[in-house]
Amino acid sequence: MARIDAALKSGVVEETQVVDGNGQQHRVINWVVTPEENQQIREGYRCPFDMQVFQEAFPESCPICELTPSREWFSPRLHQAWVYEQQHLGSHPYGPGDDDFDYEADGWKQKTSVLIPGRDF
């Protein structure tokens, strides 16, 4: 937990909250990784959950996940390829991009998702 808190302060992770179907909130951590770190995860030399570096590819267990009750099931040898496939979001530029809009600009109107006959979008 201390490692994640330190990573939050340094900006290498993004934290969001999601609400499940039962209305319960869950903390979601998205690691911001370099292309080299991503390659290490794919090749089994880094844990996809806590970014722990392994001495050998796809070891039997991750020392941090072993001590984390919600992840004690995780074995890089058995599960890493599946976890990477399920959780990898691809390459996304980090920081402001072309899709950032100035919502305070004159003339900006929020669009509705409801089609109203006779109304111009």
C-alpha cells in the first residue's frame, strides 16, 4: 500500500473510483508505464499489479502479491499472460491532448444525447 501511495504522489499512477452494480465504490489504480516497462510486463519480468521487478521471467509468485489478500491468488507463471490481456489498455498519450476543449469559450453549448425534433444540434 505504501508503494502505491508513493506512486500516487509521484504521478506514475492514476487513481479513480468506480461504482459496481451494487452501488459499492472501488478504488481503481491505473499505472502509467514506459514502453520499456510495458515490454517487461509482457515478457514476465514485471508484475502487472504492483510493478515489482522479477529476477527471472514468469516466477511462481510475486512477493508483494503474496502478501496482498486480494491478490494472493496471482501467480505470474499461471496468470500473467491472461491478466495482461484483460487489463492492458494499449498505448495512450499521457497529458493534455488535442481533445481538450475550452468549455468556458464563447459559443460552446453542451450537446444532448436526446434527439429533439426541430432542434439544431
